[in-house]
Amino acid sequence: MADWLCDGDRLSVETIQGAVDIQGLNGGIPNSSNGTNPGDGILLRWRGLTLQLPRTNNAGVPSYTDGRWWWRAQNLEQPEFKQRRGSVVNYSCELIP
């Protein structure tokens, strides 16, 4: 993936493959999107944190969440990055050229 500036700090995302074995399934795995499969995830690094977020099984552009943190890069220029802390905190992100 790429790197972004989120609320003033660099954020990097690395895609990781999950443990889903796609061999032997007739028609492949449903809901494969953008080269990812259910069971895949990301490592998100930001402000000294390293978060491992599993891919959701939502339709469309892959999104990732652990129930507290949420990431989706439908628009690579301005991805969605949120945190649930009682209410939802939205972080403003922009692609680093």
C-alpha cells in the first residue's frame, strides 16, 4: 500500500495474508476484493502503535477493524481512519506524494 499523513503523523499500512486456504473451493472464495480474501489483514503503524486489523467481510472495497480501530482506503487520496472511544473519532488522512 502507501503512506499517509493522518492528523499530522505518518501512517503506513502493510497488507498481510491470512490463513484462508482458497484451494478446493468451487468458484473460489466469495467476497474476494482488491486482491484480498476474508482472513487477510493489515499492519497499520501510526504514532508508535502497530495495529493488526483483520479484513471485514463487508461487500465492496476492503475495510479492516478490530472493533476499536477501523481503516478503509476507498479513496487512496483520503482514506477513512476511525477509532471508537465511546463515540467515533475520525482522523483526517491524506496521501503522501
